[in-house]
Amino acid sequence: MGKTKTALVEAEVAELTGKEAYEKKREEKAKKASSPDLRFGEPQGSEKGLRPGRKPEKPEKVHIAGLKGGQRIKTIEIESLPSEEQAKAESKKKKAEKIRSKKYKEAKVKVDKTKTYALKDAIKLVKETSYSTFDGTVELHLVVKKVGISANITLPYHSGKTKKVELASDETIQKISAGKIDFDVLLTTPDMMPKLVPFARILGPKGLMPNPKNGTLISDPKKAKDFSADTLNLKTEKEAPLIHTVVGKVSQKDEELISNSEAIFKALAGEKQILKAFAKASMGPSVKINIS
């Protein structure tokens, strides 16, 4: 069996006569009635009601195993440490805080964040709040109802971005095999499609895999000349119901940017699928659009 530690309590024991015991009881009652409660910090020896020259009784001594003489037991309050979730939340909050430039702050003041602007007014404000020294891009950022929504559309006006269109050939297969992709749109004919299938994992995530829905699978190589580089393949992010696209350049006419935006809204079934819509320049604050 293991050893058992015990706490020993030593107390002074004195034999008293009947008269002394009676006087002691009277003194204790008088002390309780007239003196402050010792539990609230009254120092020993300050009790009232004690006879002159009589010392107060010594408190019982308690010996606890593991403590040296003169040591006291203290209660220590420890502040609760933040949970792991709270620490992560604070860390994300710090990372989310961005330091904005003076130009951005000046542009942001012009936009009322509590207001939803008509498309015409939104485009005008986006161009006004663009502070880039170059010809910025006008972007659309949409919040839709669910992940997986997609649409193929040809914009009525150019989006301002020059796209390189390539018709798939044996030379194209060699470039893809070497990891070189120097085109924005890839067209192919049915006879070349089997050769592209092995590269679906490379082309698919980039939106370059030809398919009939976006018009990149053509029956005749001569039709490649008729393909419009302003054709957009709109689709949500993999894990979020968000669509990001471009409608043109800041230098374009308002009417062209409005027409391109309306075409995108129509292709996505408008307010039936789109919950929120925002427009912004590549360097500028976002403006909320009313699509109804």
C-alpha cells in the first residue's frame, strides 16, 4: 500500500474549574457582542470586552503536509484564456483590415453605401471614382442564388480586352503538353476533340476546354474567323455563388457599358437568379446596382 499523508491539528487543551469555565463563557459572549468580526480583517488583540492583562486565545494551528512553517495558502485568480475559435476570429479580423490609399478614401466618399443606384447612374459613378492613371477596366461582381449557375453570351460591344483566339492543331497539342498556354480562347473541330480530352484537367479549370455551349466547338475551320472574341463564359466560383466578369473600359461610352451590363443581367435571368450586383473600376470603390 502507498503512504497516506494526513493533516494534524494541534490545539491547546487546558483543564478549567467550573468557575473559570463559567467566566470564560461570559467573556466569549461579551466579545462576540461588542467586538468586530475577526473574519473581516480585525487584527488580533483589538477585541473589545477582554479583561485587562488577559491575552486573547490563540487560534488553533493547522499543519498541512507539504507546507513549510510560516507558509500560507493563497487563492490565485487566473484570467480565462481566449478559446481557439476566438483567437482565429481575431487573427482573421486583423488580416481583413486593409490600409487604403488617400485617393481611394477620397473616391469612396462620393459613393453612398446605403444607396442602390440605377444602372445608368452606377456606371457614371464608377467612371467618376476611378483613380487609376491607366485606362481602367469596368468590372461586374454578382451574388447569385446558388453555385453552378453559368451562361454563355456575346456582348453587343467589345469589352476592351484583346483576346487571342486559337484553332486547335497538332502544334497546339504540343504547346499544351509542354505547359505553354498563350491563348485566351481555344476553338476546335470534332476531329481534334479526342486529342484535347487528355488535357481536360488543364484546360477545364481555366475555362479553355472547347464545348458546344460556348460556341468553341465548330464544325468547319473556316468559321473560326467569325468567332467573336467578346463572347463570355459566365460561371460561379467553385465553392461560392459569386460571378466576376468584365464589361468594358473606363474610356468607353456610357451607353456601351450599360448595354454590355444589361446583356449579362439578361443572360443570367436578371433578379430571378441575381441577388446583388456591384460595379467598380479596377482601381475604385464598388457601387451597388439596382437590377430590377
